[in-house]
Amino acid sequence: MYTTLLSLHSIFRWLVVLGVLYTLYRAYSGMFGKRSFDPADAKTRKYTVIAAHIQLVLGLALYFLSPITKYFMSNFSAAVKVRDIRFYGMEHAIVMVLAIALITIGSAISKKKTDDHAKFKALAIWFTIAVILVLLMTPWPFSPFSSKPFFRF
């Protein structure tokens, strides 16, 4: 079960990253292109939030099943000194939950706005901060924090 969740989490990150980047593209092009917020923008926002929440559920399940995080929680004082264990036991989890919270907040704020420019601006601000956090704390093969392959099967 753990390896299946790990594979799903690894693959699903691409939906989240691509969804956030596409939503940002639509937000910035809508904001600077002075176009109206259409149903496609709303769907893009909604599906990106859904993908982020699914990724959160997968991540939380992994967090509580992972041997790395189990070790981290039971040996905190020693584990916090080991970069890879600290990354998965604390840093990755906290920052990714924060990033998904920012995506959710940005979506909710955008949804409540009545002005199209304000909708795009809310998405642009909140999703930009979130995507920076996601890109920083994802264990890419070139990551300085913890290096993992692009796909884990």
C-alpha cells in the first residue's frame, strides 16, 4: 500500500504543478489582457484546487504510513539533524500543507470577487506564492533538500 501511495503521490504532483501553472497562465493573461473571467477560468481554478486537495490526502496518508516519518516522530531529536529525514518528517509536509492552504484561500477569494480583474489578481497573487513553495519543496532530482526521480513507480 505504501509503495502504491508513493507512486500515486509522485505522479499526481504533475497534475498539481501543471494545474497551478496553467491557472497562473490564465490569471496573468486575463489580468494583463483585460479579458473577462469566463467559465473556462472558473473550471481551471476549480480543478486545480481539487487536484491539490487530492494530492494533500495522498500526502497525509503517506505521512502516516512512511517509515521515514515514523522514525522522525519516534526519534525526533536525532532525526531532526538528518537532512533527508527532517525534510520528509517536517519541512516538506508543513510547507506543502501551507501551499495547498494558499491555493484554497486564493481560489475562495477569487470566487467571491465580482470584478473580473480582481478575480484574476487574487488567483495570480495567491497561486504564485503557492507555486513557489511547491516548486521549492518538491523533491526534484536536482533539489538541494532531497533528491528523488521525476517519477517513482
